[in-house]
Amino acid sequence: MKMTPMRATESEVVAALARLPQWRREGEVLSATFRFARFRDAVQFTTEVAEVAEELDHHPEWRVAYRVVDVSMTTHDVGGLSALDFQLAERVAALAAALGAAPPS
């Protein structure tokens, strides 16, 4: 049985964002942009993120435009951000780094 996460408090959001410099808060959505050297790397990134999302049963939204991938997430069940968003964001950031994503400009 899937447990519904708790909505993050404002102090939890602030603390998590301090650990995730490439991520930004846009209302109740966590977003980041990753730039890759090649289109193939961007697609590989989305494939690897999909594996993590399935593992966590928490699925981001994304847009791929050539070598740039915009990723966003929120926890719809709680109407905002939860620890699950930050856990996924950490894993996504690690995958991006492993594939050589450039820092956001």
C-alpha cells in the first residue's frame, strides 16, 4: 500500500533548497534545467531519470529541447512539495552530473 507523503514545511523547503543549488522553487513546484553536450546525453538522462522515478513511484514532468532538459516536480497528493520531491531532485541532480550536464546559466 502506497503511503501519502506529508507536505513539507517552509523551513524544510528552505533547508532542502540550500542542498540543491541547481533547483529553484516556482510556487509549489521544484524545477531545474540541465544542459548536455549532446542530444544523446539528454535522452539518456531522461531514461535514467525514468528508472529512478519508477523506483520512487514519483514522476517528474520534463521537456527536452535538443540538448536541454527542463525538469519539474511537485507532490500532487499533498498539493505542494514533499520530502519525495527533494529525494527525487537529489537523485536527478546526481544523474545529470554523472552525464556531464553543464551548470545552469
